[in-house]
Amino acid sequence: MPNTPYIPETITVHLGAPSEPAQNVTLSFPDYIKNVASSEIYPTWPESALRANIYAQISFALNRVYTEYYRSRGYPFDITSSTAFDQSFVYGRDIFENISDIVDEIFNRYLVRQGFIEPLFAQYCDGDRVTCAGLSQWGSLSLAQQGYTPYEILTYYYGDDIDIVSTDDVRGITASVPPVPLQRGSSGPDVQLIQTRLNRIATNYPAIPKIYPTNGVFGETTEEAVRAFQRVFGLGVDGIVGQATWYRIQYIYNAVKRLSELYSEGLTLQDVSTQYPESLSLGSTGQGVEVLQYYLRYVAQFLPTVPTVTVDGSFGPSTEEAVRAFQSAYGLTPDGVVGELTWNRLYNVYLGFNDATSYAELDGLALPFPGRILQQGDTGDEVRALQQYLNYIARDYQTIPTVEADGVFGPATARAIDAFEEQFGLPDARDVVNAAVWNAIARVYDDLYLSHQTSEGQSPGYTLN
């Protein structure tokens, strides 16, 4: 995928489901968004609702382009017209004038999660016939009628940690795959990108050996990892990263990254109630289930016997399995039903892990933003943790200097933060660590830590003495 998001001059739409034979049409990005907005929402709605929905539609489409979601799977298009997969697009339809005017104004603005670079995958649905964890279109109408601004509507559904950003980078879509295949002897940023992604994938697929060091030089261990990846995923085994291997690495990387996310986009911390809602079991739905899944997902980071779950508000077999595993671990009847006893025990265990953790390096789990902006002159455990995370990242990115993890935010720490921001394309936060900077550092640290872990019998990428 590209290093930084951009607005595509044109976008190619498949007029059907991904695997269905259908026409592909290419049109300008603003014209595409105008069509989607005119097909999805009503022009008579208040302007705040229109703008909130259009921001979500822009972000959704840009996420598809940025991640090369379909191109990486071999499709010759960027998005589909099927609402089962993407958003509504009716080829040749009339465009509403007021919607056209809004799109012309904001087509280069999109949503991001604070500390993230990629456009937010802004899931949404009508909120009437279909409900989802993202924005409700009819709900946005109700909020707009209550006087909510577009940003307030968006934060209501996606959480308070989102920003609306803009870019003047408008250009044609270009494939991220290098023009020359990567193989033994290649070097540079593309090689380092492949090395770190293969290491992250190898955490979930131990048959793939780890690469060490991830220095941007395509040597023997990188070739071995590429060959193993190709074998695991049914590609031709030649140890060369051509287009097919490049895109498959990208596709699998995106998939395993979703498995490691701790928080869901549809659940904010304000939604995490401590009160026992009601008995929850297979088939239950709603916010009580979301909170249950949030607690289970958090606890699973510390208890390997508890499988991770998706926070989607639906109590399915995977949630039941996680509940049974938790109950077994804590001496409760493993019936998969969350009564008051199981709920309270789960909540207390969650609190125990929260209270027991300090802001220090903890088995690859970077802790949440401490709630206050850190700046030069500050001291304490939060600063020490920040320094430890930066030092760990610096092992793979030599452009980031190491610092003494002494808990004192001095000039050396500020320089390391500046180097991190430059390395990962973040805006200069002027030597302060706000939520966006902390979350970005924590995310890279978590990713690299997992990349460096090996399973039993998995090659670490270097000789063991």
C-alpha cells in the first residue's frame, strides 16, 4: 500500500459483487462520491446529516483504495457497487445538486483514527432494515435534527478519537508493488517493509521463519521466509517477491492485523458499562454483548487459554467458547452462559489486570494513553514506558535514536519522537506526546513485538548457540 493516503483522480467500480461477471466503470473520484451519496441518502435531510454521511462514504472508499483491498486479490477494480461488500452505486443515475455542491467542497477530506494514517474503514448502514457497529444513516438524521454538527454525529458513532483530515495530494492510482521483483541481493525500504510484514504474519503462521535482522537487505533468511510464505499460501515457490507474492503478503498482513486489534471501532470507552446487564448466552445481541466481548478481548491478551473474540455485539459460538475458557480458568461452571457471577468475576479480573499493570514494557502489550499530554520536563512511569517503546522500535528503525529509559522527558526523548514522526509520516506534534502520538508509538511497538516472537519449533531467523 502507499506510504500516505491520497485522493485518486479516478476510481474503477465493479457493477456487482466481487466475483460476479459485471461491467467495470471508471469515473472521477468526486463523481463517484456524488453518485454514492445520491444513492444512499436523501437530499432533503439536514446538511449536518448529509455531510456526516458523505465523510463516511469518502473514508470508506479511500480505505479500499489505500489498502488495495481488491487489487491485492487480483481484481481489476477498486470497489464494487454491491452493498453487501461496499456502498451503493447506481451507474448513470441523476445527482442531486445540493449533494454535488457538498462533495465538491469536501471530497479531499476523510476520517482517521487518532494516531493512524490510513483512512478509517467507516462502516455504516441504514440503521432501520440493517444495523451495524458503525454509523446509522437514519440515526444521523435524528441527531442532525437535534442540532448535532457533522463531527458530533461522526464521534457519536465512531468514538471521540477520530479526526477529519484533508490532503491536496490528488493523483492517479498507482500500484504499490515495486516495479522490479524483490529477490536475493535487493535492498531498500520495500525490502524492509516486506521483512516486517512477514515477521508479523509469521506470528500467526509459525511455519514461516522469522527474519532477523529486518534491515532492508534481502538475504538468506528473507528468502527462506518468502519461500515458506509461498508454500503456506499456495503460490509458486521461488523465493522472489513479484506482484502475486507482494499482494498476497499485503492481503494476509491486513487480515492478521485485524486479529490483533484490542478495541473495536464500534465500541467507545464510554460504552463500557460496569453494571451486570442481564443473562447473556448464545444468540444474545446488543450493547451488553459488546461490553462482554470487550472484557474478554482485553483479558485474552493476558490469558493464552482464553481465545480472542470480535467485538460485534453478537453472542456467537466464538464468544461462547471464550466464555467457557474464562469460566474454566477461574473455577466457574463452564456452561458458556454469562450470569451475574461470571460477569462480576470477569469484570474483577479485567480490573485486576488494569490495576496490576504499570506503564512499563509488558510482554508486547503497550498500555493505553495515560490521559495527559507528555512534554519536556515531565517525569514518571509514563515517560519511562514511552522511552522503552521508542527504544524497542529503534531496534528495527535505525533512523530513530535510542534514549536512556530514565523516566525523564528531556531533549533526547524529544529527538526520538521527532524521528518517529518523520519515519512514519505523522504530522509534527511539536515535541509533545498527545493521544495520537502515543497511540501511533504503541501500535508500532505492539506490531514489532509480535513480529519478533517465535512459536515452538519456529526459526528465529538467526543461529542459536
